[in-house]
Amino acid sequence: MRRLPRTFLAAATLVLAAPLATMVPAGAADQPAPRSASQRQVALATPGDFTGYGFDQCVAPTQKAMNTWWRKSPFSAVGIYISGDSRACRTQPNLSPTWVATQVARGWRLLPIALGPQASCQPRFPRYADDFRISATPTGGYARAAQQGATEADKNAADATAYGIGPGSTIWYDLEGFDLTNTHCRESALVFTSAWVSRIKALGYVAGFYSSASSGIKMLDDARTKRPGQFALPDRIWIARWDGVPNTSTTYIPEDGWRPGGRMKQYLGGHNETWGGVTINIDSNFIDLGAGSVPVPEGRCPGTRLGFWKYPTLTPSTAQPTRVKVLQCLLTEQGTYAGPVNGSYDAATVAAARAWQAKRKFTPTDTFEKRHWTALLSAGARTTVKRGSVGESVHRLQRALNAAGAGRFRASGVVDAKTEAALRAYQRRLRIPVSGVATRQTWNKLQQGR
């Protein structure tokens, strides 16, 4: 069994709801101070529907680090330890309701983690006292373990609310790896987890569970397949399996469990990564939760297909009507064309194309070439786009990468594996940092027609 890391991350599309009274757990010196009325917003639906990358790190990073990593790193999700007396990072100098709200506003998806009582045979826990070890006494069907699970869920939910993470969010319980062959250790941990799941769901949260593939995760899957209905199981699992493969699979459990949309995997353990000059020691995760990243319908150019695998050069004598319609529609948006979108590369369309070329500091010409297509298709806001991103900026990026010859794929509006690969190929060709992230520098090159 691999030694599990101390940290976590994940994803979260958070929706701000109505104000709720602040709840600060008693005796928790590291918890946030009471908030003003303007801060009492509760974030819901963490992590939402998402497929992409996340990182986790025990101490919540500084705001400066988070800002830099949003712009430069491939990660869209971050795990935060919000609760539990077994945490190595009980003191969180950066974490607060304001920190949570700021990350949500930026676009980060958050995964709140609780690290409380651990399996009785776990050699590294409890960190502070035997009270934080799951009771392995079998009396009454491990009644003490069940009580511990329910009590811990109450604490975790209160801590989440104190940070502005409200019901509807997923709270992940971290049960570090243990000896699965130790019967009392395993059974008490299973009873504890079942009680925690039941209580956290009764409090309105989604139940998530993190553990090593070979111990805690297998424990739950064995309960699912061999003792169905006997235990309350989590809605979502977070598999720790450091195989270096960014997916949600592991040989320790079959593929049918917690699918679709109920898995994420920590595929790489503690290591340093540097993005934008900022280094953080992290674990890496691949996330596939809910419905995954759901494309947003594009509202541009109704009735005109904009996305193609290839955008050939247009000339007055050789012009594909389907591509000319794209040109006419986009030039209308750019303010240089006012005629019909009819697919005819006529004098008015050529004049509009020349006007746009001059406006963008290209030498005006009657032909509309690869560099022009790349610049025109990418025109717009230079929004940070990465794996799992959705929206209009993604459509623009995908079409521009096809035009630039970096890929041949459907412009779906979701940054998927093909889009990420094309983006990396384009960055490599331009000799700019290869991140798989559409950074401001990447957009600049595309909008220059490179």
C-alpha cells in the first residue's frame, strides 16, 4: 500500500445562495471568525458537473498563488482541508469565507475535505489523542464507531457552513490507508463511514469519500457488491492510486461502481509543480463528477455552421460557400460587413475582408488565408481556458486551433482531451510554454494569425 498524502484538491462550480446565519464550531481556534452580513453567502453545488484536473495541498495557498495558478496551470479545482482534528494543517492562515468566495468568483471549483477519526489500525493516526481513533470495539455492532461517525458529520457540516460552503456541496471524508485484512479495524471503519454518510446526507450535503484504492475504496466496493443494502455508501468516491494515469480507473475495483459521474482519482502523489514562477507541492487529480463538463449552446450566427475541421484559403475564383458564410457572419460581428450571409465571395465580401485585414494590421489582399482565419476565428476576449472549460471562448479556441492546423476535431464547446492535445501541439510549435492552457500569450499568438 502506498503512503497517502496529507493534501487534496478538486473541483467546484459554486452558486451563491441567500444569506445564512454564520455557524462557527466551538473550540475550533483555526475556524473563521464571524462574518459580516455582506460575507454571509453560502456556496452551493460544490463541485458541480466537471471533468478536468485538480490539485490538493494541505494548507490553502495564498491568493497570489491561486491567481497565478488559475492563469497558468492546467488545474481548475483545488482541495481544501476545512475540518477534522486529525489534519496536519489545522491552522490555515489563508483559508477564510472570503478566500472561498474569491476562488469561486475566479472560477475555481472547490472540494472541502474532512480528516477526523481514522481507522484503529492506521499507524500514523490519531495525531493528537486516542479519542480521534475509530473505536474497534465490536459491542453492539460497533455502536461506538457509529456514534463517532455521526458526531464527526455534524462537526464537518458546521465547519463547512462556517466557511460559506452550504448544503448541496460535496464534503469528502479522508480515511487514510489501513490494513484491510484486520477484521475489527475494517468493520469498525465501515460502520463509522456508513454513519457519517447517513448523517452528512441528512444535513443536506453530498457524501464524498477519499481513501487508497487498496484499502478504504476496496472496503466500500466490497460492501457494495457483497453486502448490498447493509451500509450507507457515499455518493462519490475519490480514489488514491498513484499510477500516473489521469483517469478515474483502478484495478482494485470494477468499472461499474460509482459510474457515471461519481469518481475522481488522485493519480500522482506529492511533488513540486511550478506555474507562472509559483511553486507548490501538490498531489494531482483527475475529476469526472456529475454530468461532466456540460457544453453551453452557442448563440452566435443562428443558422450558420461555424465549426469545421479545416478552413481553406478563399479566393474570388475558389471559395467554398459554407466557409464563406462563416466569414460573412464573423465579419458582420467585426463591423466590416453588412450584406447577406449567402456564401458568395463577391465584391462586397472581399471588400469587407480587406477592411478587416487592414484593421488587424494584415496587408489587405483578395485572398483569405490560414493566418487570417486563425486570427478571425480567435477574435474576442482572451479568457483563460483549460481542460473542462466550457462556453463561447472554447468554441473560438477550438475553431482557431483547427484553422491553425494544430488539430482536426469538432468544436464542441468543451475543452476535452483532443482540444488539450491540439493546444499543446500549437504551443509547442510556437515555442511558448506548453501547458495545455489557453493563456493570454496563447490567445495573442492566435489573434496574430500565427
